[in-house]
Amino acid sequence: MDVGPMSITARNREQAEYLVRSRAEQRGVRVNDVTVTETPGGYLVTLDVEDRDVDVAKELGEDTQIFHLHHRA
């Protein structure tokens, strides 16, 4: 199931994917796929995760001061 998009500031597309994927995996979220789209202010990242991990994945930006992940409406 897709979760996102979330916005993140990163140096490049690869870093954006790495940061979000690693943050998810640290929280026990199994990530099937990551989609990264470049925007003028950074990147939009959408995760494809297992259904059981959706609630945890939605909270990735809530538990850290390091990354500024924001769900876009």
C-alpha cells in the first residue's frame, strides 16, 4: 500500500530515497518500493509498504528532529 507523498530536503534523489528507506526500516517497516519525485523545494517520496506497516509508515516524520518529512494532502 502506498504511503505519501512526503516531502524531504536532500542533496539528491538517491539521498532522499536512502534517508526515507532507512528511517522506515529502522522502525520495522518493510518497504517494497520507493518513488522519488524532484520538486523545486526538495523531493516528494512515496513508499510502497506492507499493509500491516501503513500506520507506522505514516508517522515517520513525527518521531524525529533530524528529518523534516511532511505528508502532502
